[in-house]
Amino acid sequence: MSKAIGALIIPLIYMVVVLVLGHGKWTKSLRLNIDDFYKVSAGAAFPLVFLGLAGGYHSSFAIPGSMGFVYSHGIGWIANGLWTLFVAGGVMMWLAPRINYLARKNNYLTPGDLVAEYFDNSDGVRIATAIATISFSVGYMFTNVIGPAILISTLTNNLVTYDVACFVIILVVASYVWRAGIRGTMWTTVLQACWMFVVVYVAAAYCTTLVGGIKPMMAAMKEHYIEYLTIPGPKGFLTNVTWFSWAAIAIGLGGALKPVTWSFFYSARKPKEAMKIGYTIPFYLAGIYIPVVFIGFAALLIVPGLTGVSADNSFPKLLYDYAPAWFGGLIIAGAMGAGMSTLDAETNISSCIFISDIYKRYIAPGKDERHYLIAGRWSIVVLAIITYIFTHYRFSIVAIIATLVNAIVALYAPTVILILSKGKLLKSIKITAAGYICGMITGGALLIYLNFISKVSNPLGWHYSAWVLATNVIVMLLVSQFTKGPSVESKQKFEKSIDELYIKSEPEEVSL
Amino acid sequence: MRLLENRLYRVISLIVLLTVLLIPSIVWASEKIEPLVEPQIEQANIILIYGLFLIIAVIFGGLLWAYKANRDVMKSLEQKK
């Protein structure tokens, strides 16, 4: 019991600090309008955008799920991580400055704003994009409560039950997102990003010391678990399906263009800073994966023989058996940081998409700013309740749900890439609103079929997200050949803006 | 004078926060180290004490970095107004 209480002290302190940061005067929540609630219209400082996105990028799978993954499948996690993060970084470097420039110029709030404007403000395109992006975000929200809640109940020996942990996490996040929107999210995520980064290194130092240091640990691994030191791992899991078509396409592309990253691209002060996110963020994210390998190996040597869900929880078990209670508390807080930083950003963007793309345009148009701000805040309450209800299903495989929602990005990413491309070859490809919508519907239907109906989720050794992407592109291009494209004015507007971005030597003025 | 006050305020806040975070943790850790027999566990627990300082330093460093950058942005926006 005393160990359980000890493990709770630091998470409680952590919660208090998060609440202070999320509600403090620096969030400037009293001067908010709807634009400023969902993005920092005047532009946020780079550390806020960088750490805000970095913290929110890693889901609760980072702690303790990734350690469990290494425990089960070995060092191939690094190959997976490299594809996941550096593909995402590359796509961000390429597209983030363009998204930022267009958004600041035309005052976009959601991904749907940009895509719909290209297709002459097509309602169909806006609604299709809103449905895809909101499905992504809501799906991602509850997965980020489950991980930390399980960790809390495990390390406190069920003194704090799973239900209570879920409720408290959601309540804390909803409170500061409700009050301060994106600013509350950014400030709290600075803390969370720093916390989870450093705590994983300290945990790795602790775990490797437990087994006598890195050198003896690797020697023991070589002697007893050599198959863990290479691809495809002891269970043959890390094949082409996982480390390329899953990691690169679903997680990499999905991570770069998921709805929440758009709100950070929109909030960067200038295109150069948005681009800087692309070449800095993979190093932060990969920096977390390196110590994860040491933790996974140490857990394998100290508590071998775990399978299934127990293997996923090998790191919490190691902590519970060996570490002092307060350190367990630090890890709980780190896991809460990983989960809450994603949950708050996803809550914010889900509310934004609903209010801006659906409510403001089709349910209650023509109201004043205050009305939409209140509606936005109520939508956060509803999202929090939905998230709480979903956590009761206790999906055991958080990673699968995370992949499933990431694959949704494959439904709109190709069109976004074509819209924002500068090269002659890509610009010459014809895309139409009908092609975009048909590609999304077909890809979405295939995603549902492969996941919930078909017995084979990954045909011919390729992950379903690769099939969804390919189907979407083929259908989009085919339908586009026979349907009417966007107006010349609209195409020229985008082309001109992108050209301006690369001709301008001075950064774009910040608009207030 | 105002600058001095601000700095003093920050230093005091930092000390208070460090104390609040550190004392219970160190007490807890020192209690845990004593009864342990296996040398690796003992060593690992000592590493945790250093780790705790590192954690606090990184968190404060990160927050300070964000705070300063944000303050500079706000100042430049005020000037543009």
C-alpha cells in the first residue's frame, strides 16, 4: 500500500503543474476569439510549436508500449522508428512551409479549409475531409488515455483503479483545453515533451545498471537472445509489412499530415519556422526510441518469459518489482505526458474541425464569434465524454488502433501533396473534387473491409495502409479524368502563392 | 529595480519548486537504498538520484526556453502594433 501511495505522489505533483501551466495567464485565454482559440493567429514562438508538436506526436504507445514491443520483437524497433520518423520529417520539411504560408495568407483553421478552397470551396470536399480528419482524431483520443491509465492502475497496485485514472486524465485535459484551447495545449506540452524525453533516458540508465551496464547486457543478449538483435526478430514480425509499408506509409505519412500537425503548422510564425519543425522533430522523436531499446532488453533479461499483454507491461512490472516507488511515479508521469500531450492536441483539433467545417457552415451559420467559442467549448465537453465512454471498451492493442487511424491520412494525403506540389510533373496531374471524394470513399471502404471483414488484413505482404493509399490514388486519378476540375483562378491562386513563398527573401509579416 | 524584482521572483520560485519536488523524492529514495542487498539494485538507485536532478534540469530548461522565446515574440508583436 505504501509503495502504491509513493508511486502517486509525483503524478499528483505533475497534474498540479500541468493544470497551472494550462490555466496560467501566459495562455491569454481571456482575449480569445474562435481563430485564436484553435490556432495561435499571431504566430507562436518556435519552442512552443516544436515542443508542442513533438510532445503530441508520440502517443501513449511510446511509454510503456514501445518497451513492450522491443521486449517481444527486438531491435527491429529502430528500423521501424527510422522509417516512421524520418519519412514524417521529410514530408514536413517539404509541405509544412507551404501549408503555413497558405494558411497565414488565407486564414485557414482546418485541413478542410485548404483542400476545399483549392476545389472552389466545394462543400463535398470540405465535408469528406472533415469526416476523415475527425475520425482520425477521435480514434486517436481514447487510445491515449488507455495506456497511462493501465500504467497507473498497475503501478499503484489498483489503489487507483483504471476507471478513476481514465476519468482524472480526461478531466484535467478537458479543463485546460476548454479554457485556453491551443495555447493551453502548447504550454502544457512543453512540460510533457521535456518530461517524457528525459525520463526515458533516466529509466534506460537505471535498467541497464540493474543488469550490470550496457556491455554485459549486450553480451547477455548475444548469448541468450541473439535473434532479438536482428530483423525480423524472434517471431518474424518485422518484415516488409511492418518496417516499410506500415511504418513509412501509415505512421510516417500519417504522422506528417495528421490533422493535429496542421494546427501546429498553422501556428508557426513563418514558413521557415514551420520547415524547421520538419528537420528537428525526427531527432527529438528518434531520441526517445534509442533508450527504449535498452529498457526492453533489460526487461527481457530481468523478467523473461512474458507473453501477450504481460509482455507489453514488462517495463511496469520491472519497475514495480525493483524500482523505488517514487521512480515508478516519475514513469507514470512520463506516460501521462505522452498520452495527455496527444489527447489535448487531438481534442483541440477535433473540436476545431467540428466547429469550423461543420457547425459554423451548415448547422448555425452567421452567428457571432462568442457563440462559436461557446459552442467550441461545449464540443470539448462532449468529446471528453465520448472519450471516457470509449475507454471502457479497453481495446488491448492500442498500436493497432493507432495504425488504423493513421491509415485514414492516406485518404487525403495524395491530394494534399498534389495541390501543394511545385514541380511540373506533379502539377500536370489532373485532380478534381469528384476524384478526391471517390478516392476517399473507395479507400475508406477498403480500410474498413481489410480491418473488420477480410480474413487477410495485409494482402501479398503489404500493410493495408499501402493498399488503401494505392486504391485511393488510382480511383482519384481515374475519376478525375472524366470530371470537371477546379477553376483556373483557383489553381493559379495556389500556384502563385507557392511561387511567392520561394521568391520572397523576407519572411511573411505576422498578421494580428 | 523591476528587473531585479523579476529575477528575485524567479529565483525564489525556482527554489520553492525544487524543494517541493526534491525533498520528498530524496527522502523516499534514501529510505529505499538502505535495505537493498544486491549491488546492482543499489547502484541503479544511486543513478536515479542523479537522474532526478537531470529530469528537473531538463524540464526547467525547456520551460525557460519556451518562456523566453514567447516573451521575445510578444515584445516584437507589441512593437509592430
